[in-house]
Amino acid sequence: MSTTHTTGPDATGPGDSSRTVREAMADRLLRAATRSGAQLVSEAAVLVQGAAVLADPIAGAVYSTPATAAADGVHAAAHPQDHPHHVQRPAAGAVLVLHPAPTLPAEHVGLVATTTAALLEVRGQRAAELRAEQMRLHSTLLRLLLAGHTTSVTDTVRAGGLTHVTLYRLTGPDIPTAHQVLWRAVRPSLAGHGGACALIGEVDGELLVAELHHGSDDGRVLRLVSRVSERHDLLAGLAGPLPLAETPTAHADAAAARHSATPAHRIVPADAVGTPQLARLLPPGPYTAWARSVLSPLTPDHRHLLLVRLRTGSAPRAATALGLSPGTVRTRLRGVAALLDADLDDITVQAHLLLALRAPTRGDGQGEGEGRPKSDRQARPEALPSGILDTEAARTWAIGLVGGLEPHLRIALACWLRHHARTAPAATELHVHRTTLTTWLTRCAERLGQNLADAAVRSELHLALEATAKDGDDPRALPRRGGRTYRRL
């Protein structure tokens, strides 16, 4: 944002008698345009003896003179009917807003507005010619970052002191347009600014944004990504901050988190999926000891693969998130299943493993193999030991999540989850039509306020239903009348 303007002995006002007003105005605006966009907008403010703002619908005020006029200019661009005394012109994907002095003739103000907007368009076209090369460079740097060449990237962006990355992976109906809009809003520079550097590019049909920083960011890129996602119907996963060396992990985590995104919640952080709320309520000592025991046969790579699989809900989607082939992921998952001696397609196993992977790294402060009962050393994910989920805090969480469901909806939802979220076999066991079951599941989603297409949500619901199970929660307990007709309890 700039408040500078051209001054000097040859400054010409609207009433200058040495040259016509039109020539003087055009000359001043043209000279300002050769310097910068900020200088051009500032010169327009001087010529209208008021304020000038270039307002972007995503980024807000790009340039403003004076700086205090920025908010008013952005509001005028969004709600022109509320500002009848402002003059507006579209310019380079944004809106030029002028608030002239009331004594100036409308013809003069209109001429300043039209000329300034035209010069901004010329500058925008020149920037667009250079932008294609810059975008290709950003995409190349992103691929290098994902391949682990962090030193090469930081050297290129002249940001050797940047140590962490926050990664966004976005998908939507029109990624190229969203890419252009986000680029203009972020205005990325390889030199970075404010101790951070943003890389934006299209990689494998997705819009990828990597913000390099010192371990925390100011939220600027997040706000812009959020606005672009809302305007262009994008869904995004967010991972980080993580050390630069862990960029491939952040890349996979962001894709897994994106599977939890919905039009109501378009950006989902990776640490917001997978029973995070329940994990905080469990007794840390027994919970951490059990999780450590269950996961002890797995390497860190195994655990990350398993976490991505549980979050995305299927091997093909996990393969997409990890950048591997579905066959490779299935082979590796079979190895993980053999190490755990468990069926990874079982909803109970999935829910318990997701809970184990969410356990804090420090629970009871005990080392590997120390302080645990002998029976816990070979813990299996099929069942939880007593004292973990059967606590008052866990029951309160479960009741808050599924306690409001009617009996037939509880039974239908639990049966559907046991059948791996497949409607046809669940409807067969319930002895209802598939359409009936689909209707019931829609009601469940509405009453719970949950996205049943999200694998992590399904695992949480299964845990909640298990924690609040009742004697009548059995498909055979559905009272019937007239064959398949369901009668309310």
C-alpha cells in the first residue's frame, strides 16, 4: 500500500494555463505509470484532489492514497450503491475507486478515472506477459521442494533463513482461473517479504501453495486462500507448519485433510481430522501406553501411510495423496496389516488405529517397553483395554455426538458403518430398501451436522456408537409392520 505521489516544480493542476488540462493530466499520469502502479494511483488522487484506491476483490486494497482511504475504497468497490459520490472503473482485474473533491467538474474526474484505468490495464498486460514465466518457475520450485531439494529452493528464493513450510492443496472446477486470481492477490516474490516467501503453482492438476517461513506465519496467505476458495468453489487441505525437510509429509497430509473439506468448511487443517477432540479427553497414561504397544511394529513411514489411508478412506485415494500407484499402496498396506495382524478394512480396527495414531507423543513419560503390564506388550487394535473409552469424559463426548439420534437411525448408521459405508449390503441386513436407508443416512448427517463421506468422521461416529451402545441396537430389533414398512418406536 502506498501514499506517495508526484510533486515537483512542473506539477500541473487542473487550472494550469500553460497547457490544456487534458494534456497536463495525461502527461502526469503517463509519467507516474512508468514508475509503478502505486505511483499511478497516487497521482490520480492528486488530480482529483481527494482519494484513490485500487481495490482487489480478494486481496483488498492493493494501492491507496491516502492510506486511510483503503477501507472506504474497498467497501465502495463491493457496495457501489452505498457510495454514490465515488467514481469507479474496472482495471486489471480490480476496481479503481476515486473519491474526488466535490468542486471538481464531473468531466475532469471521469477523464482521470478512465485514463488511470487504461494505464493500469497496460501495466497489467505487461505483468501478465511476465507472469507465465514466473508461474512456470514457481511450479518447478514446488516440484523440487516435494522431491526433497530444499537447499536448492531456498537458495533460489534467497531465503536461506526460512526453516518451515505451510502447504495448501486445492482442487475445484476451474483451477487455472483460481490460480491467476490467487497469484494477483498474493503477489508472490522470490525474494519474499516479511520473513516469508510464497510459492504458487499448478502441480498434477491441483493448485499448490507453499508458504516458507520461520516456523509460524501471519495468516495472510491463509486469508487469501480462504477468499479465493469461497469465490471459486475450491476445497483445500492445509498441513503445517512443518520443517522444510518434511514437505513430502505435509503434501500427503494436506491431500488427506482435503477429503474432509466441504462447501461449509472449505479449508481443513491436517490436525483437525481423526478424533482430535476425543484424544484430548482420554487418560494420557493408559491411552499412550496402549497406542505405543499397538503401533510398536510399525516404522514412521508405515504410520504415515496408515494415517493417510485412514483419513482418505481408500487405497486409491491414499495413493493420490502420496503420489504413488494404487498397486504400490495396496502392497504396502498388506505389509502393515501383516505387522499388526489386523484387518484394515474393519471399521472397528480403523477407528482404533486412528485413535492410536492420534495419541500424544508423550503420555506417561515411560520409554519403550517400560512400565507397561505384560499383557499390553502385544496389544491388538481390535479392542480397547478398559479404562480408555469407558470413562465419563468419553461417554459425555459420545452422547454429545450421537445421543440425539432416534433408535432406527442409530441402528441404520451403525449397520452401514459395519458394512464399510456400502448401502446395498447394509440395506439387505436391515431388510429395508436402499432408498429408505439412503434417506435415513441423510437424516443422520443433518441431525449430527457431520459429513458422512469423510472417513475420519465415520471412524469417530463408530467410536461414539460403540461407547453409547444399547441392548436394542441390532438390525433384528427394528419393529416392522406390513413387510418392509418401518414403524416408529
